[in-house]
Amino acid sequence: MVTAVGSSPVPSLQGQIRQDQVQLNDWTTCVSAKTPKGQAAIQKLSGEISAATEQIARALQNQSGTASPSAKATPAPGRASRPGSLDVWA
């Protein structure tokens, strides 16, 4: 994602994550969740949420300018990496 100098993609990405999460919740709770179409939709939305979450992490890292690649920590499965974030396992 290309942004103007000084602007942050974080609010837009957070909005995208919220929308994708609502759609994902709809798919996972409907009767079509076990169909091939439902599984594909769930997988796609999970991937989009993960990608947006990674983009936010990179943007925040670039804004702070202090984190090094070796300082990256992978959260344990089922644990949110930041307050207010969700890890989605499909």
C-alpha cells in the first residue's frame, strides 16, 4: 500500500479488518460454512484479515523506526498480538 509521506494506512486497515471480521463471523455461523463455497470464503477472509494485520504491524514498526527484524515476536496461537486485535485461525 502506497501512502503519502506522514500519513498512516492504519485506520483504513483497521476498518477493513472490522468489515472482514463481520463477514467472517457471518460465514462461520451460517449453514453454508461447511460447503466448499463457505470454506473458500472463510479462508479468503481469514487471509485478508491476516494480511491487513501484518500491514498494520509493518506500518507501526516503520513509524516507530526503533524495532529491528530480530525484535519481532510471534504471538502464541489464540493470543492477540496487540490490545484490540484478533488472531484468526481457520
